[in-house]
Amino acid sequence: MRIQLWTYNYDPEPTGIGPVSKTLAEGLLDRGHEVLVVAAHPHYPTPAWGKRLRPYRERRNGVLVLRLPLWIGRETARERYRQELSFMLSTALVSPLLPQTDVVVSASPSFPALLPAIAFVRARGIPWVVWLHDILPDGASATGLVDEGPILSSARWLERTAYARANRIVVLSNAFTTNLVGKGVPASKVRLIYDPATRRPGAEPVPPAKKDLRILSMGNIGFSQGLAPLVDAFENDARMELLGARLIVTGTGMAADDVTSVLRSGRVEMHGVVTDGALEQELQAARIALVSQKYEGAEFNIPSKLMNFMAYGLPILAAVNPQGEVARIVRHANAGWVVDSSDPGSFPDKLAELADAPGEVDERAADASRYAHNHFTPEAFAGAFDDQLTRIFE
């Protein structure tokens, strides 16, 4: 098939949707399809690649990528709106010039870019797959990024229109399926495909000392992670100093300053965006991985870091909604422990328990690695997507 993947984020962006989109495009290419990626100029999590004022083409690992200009800015809500709308405009302007294709896959976010995709597939009379990484209207509302009003009303209209027009909606969480079906989307349209692990250990991990409580958090530090209260509880717990616990935080985001503001000791290290080599070292050195998620109402995303941590054999301490999808995966895989993110003190409490249970930590680490090998490989991910694309034409 000729497949176009429209995605806000793509390689060389090191975290978030970029590596997952790269894995999909390369996986479909390896399976014999012709793939064109329509992506924004790289910009996430920081604008480390400068800017380009015109579209340009490049090949990355054999995949043809059409890059579109972007008005980059994420420091304020207004800048984020502007950045998203600039990608929507770039996509709308270039879409009439795109080559023929058999199917379009649109990754969301970018949420506004669903609008030109709707117009494109309608004009060309071709199937459309929406690939949901966030249920953005719900997420924006829950985190306070968007208040009730005209903007949110418009977003909900676009959401309904996209779901109605899409031939398939690929989600990465059972909670997403429940959310969409509750909004009237036919269950027959929705398919669950978990994101893959996009990193693989570069070498055999060196087992840490049994009393080494080195915890790693990585990736986006946004409002939905709710990381600041957990770090505050960690800093305020005297047991963490006695246990020699260290919390390493890599990455950045809109809530990074909130986390920095609660630091009071050297027990928490904020490294910001790190190189691939430095991240590899942190993944190899960590004893436990922290996956955090604030919840208010519907669950509207699932962090891809979960799959990467498990691929590295890191047991997960999930500070999340105990009834949510992250908690379900961790429990089903026996890959770690779940604490309620609405009770930040439960985070250091669990760490204190685990300091006296090195055998349990080792057991959960082995189970995490095994589950990732069976469920989160790039090959299985591309195969599942390929199967759904093929079924559209049956």
C-alpha cells in the first residue's frame, strides 16, 4: 500500500510521540509498504533544531519525510495554541500538493491538524485512520489548559467530526476505548494497539547493589504527570535520606519549574533533556522506574515511557489512578507496584517498603522484561497496525 503518516512529531525528536511514529513508519516500510511521513519541523521537547520557513524533504532510515514549517513556542498556553495552529495551517496549505495515497494515518496530537486531514481524505475519497495518543479535549480541560468556552466547544466539535469520519481509530488504552464508546463511537471502529518500546538496552544491564534505591523518571514533565507533589513528598520524607534513595529526573516540560520549586536537598537530581548516551546510562543505573500520572475524571493518555522502562527490565512504581490503564498493565504483568497519585505520601512509603525487599524488586524486574519482550516489540506493533490497515479494504 501507499501510506501517508501525518504526525506532529517524528525522528530525531528523542521522546514522546516522535520515536513511536518513527517505529511505525520504519516498521511499515520493512513490511513492503510505500511510506510518506508528513511531519512538523523537529521541535520537541525543546527547539534544539532551529527553524525552517519552507517545507523540505529528507530521508531518515529509508523513510521519505516531508517537513513542514512551525511557529515554535511552548512556554505559555498562547504559544502552544499558536504552534498547534501553525502546523494545522502548514498541513492545510501543502495537502493539495501531496501525491496519491491509499490511506492516511493521522497521529493526534496534533489535534487541530485533524481538520485538514478530514478535508484531504474527503476530497481524495480515501480511508482514514486516527491514531490517538491523547484524548485532547478531555486532557486540556482536566489539566486546566483550556477553560469551558468557545475554544473547548470547537475542540469537542472537531473531536466528534473526526470520530465520525474515521474508518478506524487506533487507541493505546482500554480506557480510551471506554471513553470513545461512551461518546457514541461504534466499538467496531476502535482498535487497541499498545505503543511499543522504542528503546532497547545497548548492553546487558549491570545489577545494582541490592540497597541502591536509585529511581528514574524520564520524558515529558507536563501537568498531567503530577510530578511536583510526588517530589515534594519524597523530599519531606526523612527515611529517603537514611535509605540513600535518589530520584533522577530527565526531560523537561511545562511543569518542570513546579518540580524545581520543591527541591530542598541533593536527593533529587533534575538533569533536563539529556543525550541518548546519558539516558542509556541512567536507564542502566536505575533500580526502579517512576511512572506518574495525575487523574481528574477521564484517563486521557498513557505514557510511552512505561513500555521503555519495562523493556529495560526496570520494575515500575506507578503513582497513578489505581483503576486506570497504567495500573492495569503493571498489575497484569506483575511488573511493579501501584500507588494512588492523589496521595503523594504513598510514593515514599512504598519506596521504604521496597528497600527491605530486594528479592521482590528483582522478581518484578524480571517480569517487566519478560512482558515487554512478549507484548511491546516494534515488530509486533508494526504487524498489528499493518493488519488494521489491510482490514479497511476488506
